[in-house]
Amino acid sequence: MTVGASVTPELADYDEAVASYDPVLGLEVHVELGTLSKMFCGCATAFGAELNTQVCPTCLGLPGSLPVLNQQAVESTIRVGLALGCDIAAWCRFARKNYFYPDMPKNFQISQYDEPLCTDGHLDVDVLTPAGTTTVRVEIERVHMEEDTGKSLHVGGATGRIHGADYSLVDYNRAGIPLIEIVTKPIEGTGRLAPELARAYVTTLREVMRNLDVSDVRMEQGSLRCDANVSLRRSPSDPLGTRSETKNVNSLRSVERAVRHEIRRQAALLDAGGRVVQETRHWHEDTGSTTSGRSKEQAEDYRYFPEPDLVPVAPVADWVERLRSELPAPASVRRRELQARWGMSDPEMQTLVNAGAVDLVGDTVGAGAAVDAARKWWLGELARHANERGTDLSALPITPAQVARLVQLVEDGTLNDQLARQVIEGVLAGEGEPDQVVERRGLAVVSDDAALTAAVDEALAADPEVAEKIRGGKVAAAGAIVGAVMRATRGQADAGRVRELVLERCT
Amino acid sequence: MSESGSITRDEVVHLARLARLALDPDEVDRFGPQLDVILHAVSRIQELDTADVPPTSHALPLTNVTRSDEVRAGLTQEQALSGAPAAEDGRFRVPRILGEDA
């Protein structure tokens, strides 16, 4: 362990860093496939199940158990490969990756090593720049199949992290869930846009997965995870620099922030005449920085060998071609269709894409809301909440159907925008459906004229000077009374109607 | 293995580390030659002419053995934890892990 290395060194100014160095990215994205059962056994894969209840002798690695491959997992992987323009191997095998770590009870993980199922693809990614949208083709090196690992909880120690922990507790519900790893080739030439490109790549990849319906791709639940490799070099003609691999990047905004942080950290090191250590680093959402994990200088010795308990996978050409013919229209085509239907400009649509809000807005519109209203709430108030919580929009505990209901309540005059914001707060706080929050918090707009008239009279009586001005014809003075009534009704009055009533009472 | 075909002391130490075995120097000296005997026995296969034999990783010439994506009942939490040396709050309890972060 290198305790000294975990002290965050000074960060270079970002503009100076990208002026002095050429950043190169490599992105490894793990996606949990949304199969009903695990990769090699029939255990369920539901998220959030009771601890160690979706386990069996196979995924617990008990003696005598044998893995049997999930046909659907192979099919989903091939579909992902095809959607990314990959070649599908005619024949490939699984390999054992041997290591001692309690997240895999077998002491090895079944993965693919030198024979991945899919190779040599690409994904076109739109990045919004000050000069407009530019499309970057990201080359995909491989897509391979493996099994997910269990989840460890480290107990004791000052930080709750592994260093200094007294012991660990492990839940194997996730162990054996089908996982695919999508690895890019080095992404070069993006310069100062590298952080935005990284985010746009993961966003676009997530869109592809959703479009194929192979995964629920929820970063906050870990069904899509990104490791970001970053290296710097003086000039694009230089060989690749030493890279760091940042793990634990669990939201779209973290992907961008982590890459930006690594560029600044490495630039500061190189500026000072130091060198970048090839190592795993861990992203910390709270501090917006990375700390050193394990050094890769003593390269891991996983002693991969062909998995003897599984026979090779040899996809029949007819089957692959059938899967190819059954692929849905590409996510990018679907996005353009939506953009046309919604009548949005390129920057407007790109903003939705970058916020990871295309599907959320789409589902909200599908639930009956107008596009503009759906967009306004997701990119406005809800984006503000997501930012505050440091998560993505999709991680907020509010559904598109609930947002659509909110829009409807505003449209029919039950709520105004101010009240709607309070309803959102209530829904996010777990107070129930929008209608329940309205009822429990007593939030509906007061449209009862008698009640409003009483409030207006009270406000006029409380401020006779202003009342006199209005009576004297100074209509602009009515604003003060309207404000007083809105305060008195805790924002629940229809301001337009209050204004009418004020003028009515003063003539 | 070194060029002479014998396993080196460093290799024994490395293998022991990978297998999480704590060997004292005497044991390294004792197990090295024993591993050598095994390696030499296996390496005799290199004397055969295998130019016409395709490499194989399985005894059976099968491919695409799969099952359909159906959920089958597994173990209960109690059953799952019943063989564990230690458990706590529904989880397997394991010694702290050093040298790696997760």
C-alpha cells in the first residue's frame, strides 16, 4: 500500500493543462444484462432483494456445482455487438480469471480473455461544442461476457472504506449476474473536449442499451458502471503516456468530472517534473477527486486459462443474421425522430441528451404531458434537485408518470408553478403520489372567490395608504396588495385572479 | 521456468503469494524441487509430435450448451449462510482484505 500516494497533489488549471498536453481516453463500461436469471445458474437477478436470497450452489461456488450458460445472455451480447457494428466471433471461449477476493466465492471469475464474443465496432457520439454539435466516432475494441461479483460492505475503520476495516460482509445476490464489458480503443484527438466526450459516450452507449432493451442501465444501481482511463502526452505525435484507471464513477456527471480531474492532476504532476504512476484510482463524488487504489506496477497475475466447465460458444451464422435483421432502428435514428416530432433545435435536443433526459421526457410525454412542460420540469426544477443530490435525473425518486400528473395539475389550475415545486419536493421526500402530496400538504390553488376576497379586504385594510393610492387610480400599486395576499395564502392563490379582485374592490 | 527448465526460487515465492500461502524459507527450498518433478513429468508431453493435433480445452467436441433464461429456486438465506464460518446480518462475514481497494 502506498499511503503517501493517496494525498491529492495540486491540480493544474484545466485550460493550461489541455494547452500543454494532449489527453487520450480509454473507457471500459460494464453493463448488467437484464436477464431474468443469472449467467450460469437459475437464480433471480432482481435489484434490492433480501441479502443472499438469490443464490445457489453454483453462484456460491460450492463444491460439485457446474455452470450452464444462459442463452439469453449470449443473444443480448450479440445484439449489443451488432448494434455497435462489431464482428461476431464464429467461435470463442470463456476463461477463468483467478484471484483471491471474497466478492467471488469461487476464487475466480468466469470472463472472456483473448477470445471475446464481439470485436472491432464503433459508436458515433455527438458532442456539443461552442461552435455547434460535432460527431466523434469512438472505436470499440471488444465486447465480452463475464459474470458480476458480489457486494462487500467493509465494517469498522475510520472511513468505512476498506483501509482500516476490521472485517467485511458479503452479499452474493449480484454474483453471477450476466455482465458485458465494452472496451474502447484509445480515444485520441478530442483535446479539451475529452471530459464532455467521455460523458457523451456513456450517455450514448446507455441510449443504445435502452434501445435494445438489454439492460435497465441504471448507473445509480450499478447496472451500468464506467472505468475511465486517462493519459496525457505532450503532442499527438508522441507515444501514449502512462494512464491511470479511475473506478467508482457512478453517474454521467461523475464521468465528466473524473476525466477533467485526472487531466488536471496528471498535468500538475508532469508540470512538476514528476511521472504518472500506472494505477487504479478511486473517484470520490463528495470531494470531486480521486485517490490512489492499487499500483499496477506489479501487474496482476490472473493466470487466465480456458474455463474447463463450459464448452465454446459458436454462434451459428444464420442466428446472428436473424438477430441482425431483428435489431430495432438505431438509437440515433430514434432520437432524430423524437427531435422532429418534438420540434426541438439541435442544441435543445443535445441538452436533453447530455442531461440523460431523452427517455424521461419521452416517457413523460407518453404519460400525457406536453413536450414543453415535460422538458421544462426535467431540465429545470428536477435538474436542480439532481444537481443538489449529486446524482443523475434518472436516479431521482420520481417517475415520468408522476411528472406528467404534476403537469396536468398545473394545467387544470389546481397548482401554480410555485406550488408544483413544493409537490416535487414532497414526491422526492417520499410523501407519495403528487395528488397525495397536494392533499397532505394542503397545496391546491385557492380558487374560492369568497376566501380570496376576504384575504384581499384584509390586505387592503392592513395597508390603507396603498389602498388609497389604488383607489386614486394608481393601478401599479396593486402589486403590493397582490404580494401580501400571495404571502397570506402561502402562494396558493392564483395571482391573476387576486389582481382582478384587488382592482374590483378598489373601484 | 528458467531456461534450464527448473523452477526458480523466485517463482516459488511468487506462486505462493498468488495462492496466499505463507511459506517459510525452508518450505520454499523443499517445495521447489517437488514442483520441478511435477513440471518435468508434464513436460514429457512436449516430446510428442503434436503438429497435427488441434489445441483443445475440452474433452468433448461440443459447442453452444446453454439453458433458457428461466428462474429456478435457489437457497434461502439461512441455507446459504449455513456453511459459512461466520455470518452477520444476513451476509457472509470474511476477514478484512488488505492490499486492495474495492
